[in-house]
Amino acid sequence: MKHIKKVVLAMAAITALAVTVPLAPTASAQASTTTTPKTLRGTWYTYAGSHRYNVTKITAHTVTRYDLSARGKVSAKQSYTNHKSGRYRLHVTKHRNRYGGTVYSLNKGQADYQKLPLMWVSHRRIHGTRYRVLKSYTNGGYFNVATKHKLTHSGSYQYMGSNPLHQIGK
């Protein structure tokens, strides 16, 4: 008889707890496809030789790429926002890479030449100093490295190993 009372009391307590405690929402929040991650934001410079730079400027809702000459002249400017259409429309997608960390694609293009490369933030030693860098990958094992400082040395490299995809996100 005592055993039955304990079971009934335990069931009543569980029922009361289930009724009084609000249930946690089951829907998961999805990241915005028009907002860039804070880790990628800023102005990133890649040295192109002869005091020229390839610049990638990432803000919350815009990605702008252009070439900066030694005299400060801007050329080949491309802007990606959520207000544009086609390959110039900003569409942020987060990819969890099975080889390394998290990488981002920032637009959708029909062909490879229309797409911005995969991008991620990492660290790299350039000319003896360790920098926080924005890395991107293009085909052929070529990794483009950009810093927030205008350096006169390039940190970009080509991976000649057996599988360059294992280096993405690192």
C-alpha cells in the first residue's frame, strides 16, 4: 500500500511540474542571409605589388571589392548588397567545414567566376609577424590572405599538397 501511495505522489508531482513549467520553444533561430558575420567585417587589404592593393570592405549589409592604386585611385569596384539582383546580391551562407573551421560564402553565382570565394578568419605569420587575416580560397589550391593593415608583403600562398580542400577553414 505504501508503494502505491509513493507512485501516485510521484506521478502527481511530475504532472504538476509539467503543467507549471513553460515549455522551451522548439523552433531554432536561423541566421540572416543578408547580414555578414561580425568576424568578417572591416576593411581587408591584399598586397598586389608596386604599392597597389586589392581591398575587400565588409560591413553589416554590404561587401565591396576594389583595386587601390599607389596614388589612391579606386578601380574595378564591385558592390554586393541585398538590394541588388543576380550575382551582385548579398547572400550569406555559413558552412561548417569538416576539415577546418567555419567558412562563409557571400553570394550566389551561376558560374565559379561569378561567385565570391569562400571566406574565413584565421591567423597567419607574414614577414615574421603574426596577423589576424581574412583568408579566401579559389580553385587550384590558391589561398588569398588579406590583413587589416596595408602591408608591403603578401601573405597569399598556393598549397601544393595532395588535397588543398583540407586547408579550407584553417
